[in-house]
Amino acid sequence: MQPEFAGARITLAAVLRQLGDSEGAAAESRAGMEIDITEDQRSGALFANKFGAQASQRGRPGGRHFAFRAAISSSPNYAAAHLN
């Protein structure tokens, strides 16, 4: 199993639920949702970072600063946003 793949966790939760392991299913569902949220945050940070780079290229410092702050806020561990 790929532990960092949300789909695998959610599928395992369904199997555990069918086998009657409701506690295991709940734990795997939570893990899958947490991974999914983290992936969404990374996607948001990547989008905001690209937007900031485009704003910078167009000479729009206000948009640049806003976008890079949004990228850091979305995913504080996203290193590329901290480099801008």
C-alpha cells in the first residue's frame, strides 16, 4: 500500500468497514482525508506561487506579495514560496 496516497486509505477504509472493523475503517478514513487536505493545500500553494511569479514578471509588486503570502499561508512547509 502507498501510505501517502489518499485513495488507497479510503479504499482500505471501505474494505475494513465491509469486514466489520468500524474503528479501523474510521482511522483509515481520517488518514485519507488528512492526506487529501494536505494535497489541496499544496496545490493552492503551487497556484499562488505561480501567480506571484507572473505578477512579478508583469511588474505588479502588490499582487506578487499577496500571492506569495497566500502560498506560504496555504502550505507553510512549501519551500519555494519562502524563496520569493
